[in-house]
Amino acid sequence: MKRQRDLHAVIARIQAMLAQDGLEPEQKNALVKALKALKLIRRKANPTKQDFYLVVRQIAEDLFTAFMK
């Protein structure tokens, strides 16, 4: 249950970031991609810890690349 609540919180924060002005297209694309990945793992019946680690790793790489430029 806590995982679902945490996922919902992260999804809400990303949606709030997308609603802000001033994002570059690359940043916006990275946020949309992260949102899609989180929604996919949320729909998965029984995600393992490894599934979460892989998704978090991919999201972190994408966001760091987009926001560090």
C-alpha cells in the first residue's frame, strides 16, 4: 500500500512540474517519459524491487541529462 501512495505522490509532483512555465522542450519530454514509466510500473500486478530499481535508474538518468544542460 505504501508503494502505491509513494507512486501517486511522485506522479503528482511530476504533473505539477509539467504545469509550470519555463521548461525547455527536452526537459518537458524527459518529464513526460518519466510519468509514463511510473504509470506503467503502477499498473504492473506485482512489481519486484528490481523493477522499481530499473525504473528509478532510467528516470534519474533521463532527468539528470535533461536538467543539467
